[in-house]
Amino acid sequence: MISSLPYLPIDEELDLNTAILVLLLSKMALNNRGNLVLDFEKIQIFLYLIKSPAKIGKILRLADKPSAPLDKKLTHTIESMSSNVDMLFNRHKIKLLIRRLAALGFLKCEGIAQSKSTRYALTHIGNDFASSLISETADRNYFNSLVEIISKLEPLQSKPTTKLNAWLNTLLKGN
């Protein structure tokens, strides 16, 4: 159904999605040894899970990882409980976000020859921007909530993309 109103669903808003990707990269691009670990496919999977936080606990259980529950305000929303999987298949949207980060000077890339993939992280400018999004005050903002969601994904950071896809397929078939 096409609306005649100039309405853009918040999930499609470019600035918001850019900020979400910046926060994801700021928290999960590097492992404990300082190696870049997020490739295109992992970014796509993690962005899907960030936007569907009700599924994070289920994925962690499938991965045999401990998980503390997220605040119900984050998981019990219509958006987070929906089974919209567009993010998992919309490569164009992720490419657009990555290009935008690069154009802003926020992105650094590293090619991995053996896997023929590119891994992504933030530059100093990107990290500074990510820090500016997070409020240090007791009055938490939306971006602080995103950081809380992203922190729940950390046990999955080192898992291979094939495993992440297998767990997602199991989860989605169960819906």
C-alpha cells in the first residue's frame, strides 16, 4: 500500500541507521587482541539483531552463551517482536551505510586475503562521533539503549558468519 503522505518509516531513516552502525562498529569491530572482526555479513546480521532485540536471547541460547535479559522496554515493542527480515537480505542498504561512513571519514577497512573479505572499524573521527552519541548523565538517551543492546551481542563477536547464519535460520524457522 502506497501512502500519499510524505512519511518515512523510522527504520529507513539514513541518519539514524548511520548512528546505529557507528555504535555497532565502536563496540564490536575489534576483538580483545585488537584485530578487526566485523565483515559485511556480520554487520548485516548484527544490525538485524539490534533492530530485533527480542531475538538476541534466543540466538545466545542457540550459541550456548549466557545472556542477561534486556530491559522489557527494549524487547517488548512491535518492531522488535516482528519477524521482518528485510535487513538480512537488503545488501544495498548496508552498502549505502558503509559508503556514508567512509564519506564522513568515519570508516577504516582492512582486506583479509585468505577469506577474500573486508573488515570494518571506525577511525578516530568515527570513534569521537560514537562517543558523542552516548550520554554520561543519569538521563539515558536512545543511543545508550542501543549500546546496551549491542553489548548483549558481544559473545557472538568471534563466531563465524556460517554459525551465525545457521542459528538465525533455526530461529527464523521456529517463528
